[in-house]
Amino acid sequence: MIVTRVADDRLGEGRDLAAQIGGQFASPATWLPVAVVLGAIGMIPAMPQTVFLPAAGLALWIWHKMRKRQAMAAVPIVEAPVPPDPSRIDLEEVSDHTLVTIELGYGLVQLVDERRGSPLVSRVTGVRKQLSQSFGFIIPQFRVRDALDMPPHEYRVTLGGVNVGGAVVRADRVLAIDAGEARANHTLRGEATRDPSFGCPALWIDPASRDHAIAEGFLTVDAGTVIATHLNQLLSERPQDLLGPDEVKTLVDALKRHSAGLVETVHPQPLSLAALTRLLRALLEDGIPISHPLPIFASLGRAVQQTLEHDKLVDLVRADLGALIVGRVCPATERLPVLTLDAGLETAIIQGMHDPSTGQPVIEPDLARMIGERIAALAAARGNGAIPLALVVQPRARRALAALLRLRAPGCLVLSIAELPPTQPIEVIDVVGAASPERAAPGLPDPDNDPAESMAA
């Protein structure tokens, strides 16, 4: 009887019998049992010990050598790192792939020092999270770096390479801000300055005087908080500049998991990713967050059945979201303070010059100054706690007037008549451009009327 073995793919990967036998002899696991067996036989009385004991020692020596060689082979060989080429220039050295960059003078580098806890990094991360929740999409990561070309105590914030703001701060001091509650005859001493976020008078004081400043009615914050607050204010004014195709794709993919059919009515047909990004940027520029994408995409699904023109799509979506737009500044049960334009003034704007590239009305400089100053004065007279004013105009004039008041009276909401909810109570405050109060009086609503009256009434 002849006994043989076939090739075993699990152990030898197709090796023949001779290769398998050779592999077993080369394994340390084979020689240790051999040494033990030979040693045990050699210990039996009347056995030829001169033969078995040396053979056991030889097998034990072979096992030791093979085990040592196997252990050395198991140690990974670490290749020496290639020395950097001084003539090589990487793309990261000459290109900034981040959208928002915070540049610090060398005197402020301690704010991002890990040995000191990196106070600025944690605050910037909090600002990014807060803005993402407010806007409705994930803000791209920020970059903090030192800039040797800047004064030591200065910082600046760049958005897409454009400097959007900055100030001078003292990393080793505390900013005491007079928010209107400080005592007039206070005894606090420090370096006079202004809060970069809100322009309030302030003092840079020694940290040991912090309790004194609080007792005098000042609001005290450290340098890292000053930079983070200013960053939050600067980016809150520019949400549309932070939204790109990557952020929109992430938003659409997340919405697909819950409402795939709704997304298919809009994207990828008839609106491409570029067109959808442009439209959402326009809504953000008008102050409409996209944190609730379901009503926005539902409105888009209805609007694309009528037109694919960008400006008309924006107007249709805004008209659909009128209750959302007004509800952000005024409850549905309270009167919305409304401003209107004189009929002749509004007609002059609509029938006047138009921008040939956009087709939007162009407001003459003197007229723009008059409208902006009048509305800004009316808004200032109402105080900080009052419901913001809303200028209600014809749809064709809304975009031009919104761009004007965004600079001159940013707190005023500009609505077209189609965007005002029919059930929203209103109160007409003034008619801008009217010759006299008597001329505007017939347009004012009777305060004894039902508070649910609408603009159409």
C-alpha cells in the first residue's frame, strides 16, 4: 500500500508533496516535538543514550535557530525617510484651499498655541457650528495661520482671498466693553479702543482688573472671544459666499434619504447642480435660510413647471415662502409695520433706466439717497426692541430696492406685494416719497378695523 498526499491549497497554495515536506522540515514547530521525543527516549534505561541524547540536543538547537530566524524575519524593515528636496515646491505651499482664513500677527500666535490650550481654535470651531445651524448647511472648515507681513497685534479675516475685516487686539489683556451700562464716572483705566464687532467704546485692561471692570458695569471678554465674535458677525452677513456646489451636493444627498421623490422633481433635471447652487445662494442673499429644505424644494418643484429663468424662479419661490419670510421678523398674530413708496416714485423707478446685463431697474443716486435716508431714519426712530419695518413694493422693483437698503438700512425687510401673506395683519407706518402727510393719510388703515386686514384691503 502506498500512501501519498495531494496538494493542499489552504497550506501550500498548490505545492507538490516534496515542497510540502521541505516546508515542514523548515518550520520550527516541527523540531521542538522531535527534540522532546528523542530526549524522552534517551532517558529510558537500557536505551542507547549516546545516540538519542545528542540527537535530542541537535533537534533542540535546530529549533532554537529556526525560531530566532523566524522572529527576525517578522520584524518589519523600516525604510529610511527620503530627505526633502529643497528645490521642490508643493502646491499646498503656494495655494490656499480653504475658503475662510484667519491671519494672525506674530503677537497673537499664542492664541493658537497647543501648550496654552489653543483658546482661539475652540472658539472658532464653535462659531462654525453655530453658523452651520443658522444657515442650514455645513460651513467649510476655517484655517488659522500666522502672517509675518502683519503688525504683531493685528488680525484679519479673508473670504476667498478677499479681506472682509480685521482689528487690533491684545492677547495678554482683557477687553472691557461699554455696552451702555457702564458708570459715567467710572475709575477704570486702560488703553482706549472700540469693539470691532459692534463699535462700542471699550478699554484694554489688565486681567487683574477684570472684577473692577464688572463692578463698574463693563462687559469683559478675552482676545480670543473678540476675534470669534467678529468672525461670527462678518460671516453672518455673507452666507451666500459660503455656499458652494459641494455643500449643495451634501444637502441634496441628505434630503434624498428622506424625500427622494421630491428631489427628483428638481435635480438633476431640470436644474443642474450649478443652477441649484445659484438659486440657493440667491435665497441666502435675501436672508432666507435653507435650514428647512423641504418647503424650499417643494416650492421649487412647482416653480420649475412654469419657468426655468433664474430671476423668475427666485420670485416664485419667495412668493411661496412669504409666510416663512414674514414669520422670521413678525408673529402672525401681530401687526407688521409696513412702508410703501409713493405711486409716482415707484412708477419712476420701474419705468426708468434698467441695467442691460440684468434687466433690473437702476435707481438714480439722489433718489437712492433720499429713500435710504428716509427709511433708515424711520427704522432708527422705532428703537431696537420694535418689530423691523417692511417695505412692500411691486415685484419688478423689489430686487433693486433690496440691494439699495441692504447697504443703507439693513434691518428693513423688502417684500413684493405677492410675498405678503393675505392673513398677515399690517400697519402702514409711512409712504416714502409722499409730498406731505396729508397726501399719505388716505392710505393709512383705520386702527379700529379688524386686525386681520391684509394689504389688499
